[in-house]
Amino acid sequence: MMIKYERPTSLAARWARRIARFAFGLFVAALLAHRFGPLVTPHFVVLGLFSAGLAAFAVLLSVIGFVRLWQVAAVGGVASFVALVYAVVPIGSAGLALNEYFSKPAIYDVSTDTVTPPPWIKPPEAEQGWLKRPREVTPEDREAQIVAYPGLTGRRYDGALDRVFQGVKIVAEKTGISIVAQEGEENAEADLEDMVVKPSDAATADSEPDDVPIPLSRPEMVPGDMRPGRRSSDILVQGEWRTLIVGFRFDVLIRLREEAETTFVDMRVASRYGAHDLGLGAAFADQFLHALDAELLGIAGD
């Protein structure tokens, strides 16, 4: 007489696969809705943390499934393995974000000029929801930035203001910055037009000296209208930038200032939501400035 052994089935492994699959689908749907759809960052963070929590619970159930497989050869080893595969994405993403959160300073606004940062043309406004943050950047925040990112400084180029401004616009387009406002772009124009008297007009010029145009100085802004960090001769360029995969939104400001025969470029990057930018703001500013260095190798003056 043959005795047929019936293997038990691990319910924990089956539920682990179901929950992990749901967590994976929820995370991917939230990611796509945040990157390409209307989902705002506070809601995305909630859904991302919830999916990571479900995935962690699925991992626990899958471990139970493996234990049952080892002890009594319960059916469910494949289901437990599949659950682990599905759980990798939401848990890995949350783990990476948490690592940056605790390893980077809790600041959302970085600037290459920590004393007088470039002022916003249009101050960024966004409904923060549950991601509350201070409205103003404090000196302590700037000190934390200096400690965390000592190499984040402005750039000085041996080129005229108009040439550097051209390079900034080229690099902004390449790095995905959508320009939303500009101030002082007229400062990039030549101070004086070439007024070479043509030979055919020489007689007229000699007979009518009163008609010779008189160069006018560039109009200056009223001193009372100047904001801290802004001079009438500066150029300000404000734009919006989003991270490539997740689509976190950042506001970007670039200030160009002509000093003697050089042009100094400062940059400010602020996260649109939350009190912590996970180090993405400083990383993007550094990336932009390095790209600008490469671009201006071809157009900056000697």
C-alpha cells in the first residue's frame, strides 16, 4: 500500500506575493502620476511610504513562507521569491530617499552666494500640504549648506556679460530648465552702438554737427526698487527644473554680474515642496555650473 504525501501550502507566501504585487503597482502608478500627471509631491510621498510599508510587510510574510518551506516543505517558495522581487522597487526607493534624508542637511534652498543670495523675480508659491517648512531661509540653514557643500561656489568668467548670458541660456536648455522670468536682459546689449561715419555722409556730418547722435547712458533702476542681492546692472534668469525619473520640482535662479572685464555667475536652487531637498538642489547646481564651464570654453573671452 502506497502512502501519498500531501505537501502543505503556505498561505503567508501566497499573501506575500499578492501584497507585494499590489505595493509595486501602487508605487509605479504614483510615480507615473507624479512625473507625468497631476499628482503633487506631498501626495506622492504619502503613497510612496504606504507602498514601501506594504512591501516591507510582504517581505515579512515571504520570510515566513521560506521558513515553512524549510521546515515542512510547504508549497510557497516561488511565491515568496516573487514577493521579494516585487518588493525591491518600493523598498529600495524609500531606503534611498531615507538615506539621503538623514545624511544630508535639512535644507530646501541652496545658493552659491550664502551672504546675499540672488533674489527671486517671482517668489515660488506652492501648497505644502502636510510637508510643512519655514517660509524664510535662516542664517543657520546657510551655515549648514556651507558645511555640507563647501565646493558649491559661483563662477567667474573672463568674458563679456552678453557672451556669458548666451552660454547660460544654452546650458539652461540643455539641462531642462524652463525659463519663466528674466530681469535685466537689456544689460547684455552693447553699451554704445558703433557710430562710424560713412564716407557718403561725411559732408553732411561736417555741415550739420548738431545732428550727431549723443550716446545715452543705460537707464538705471531707482535705488529704492533694488532688492537685496540685486543690482541694476545684473541679469536675473528664473526657471523651473524637474528631476528626470521621479519629477521632483525645483525653482532655479541664475544671477549674472559684470565686474571689471569679467562676469560672475551665481545660482540658487530651491525645492518646490518640503523642508528637505535630499541633496538634489546642490547636486543640480554643481551639474549646471560644470556644464556652463564646458560651454564657455568656446565663447568666453580671453
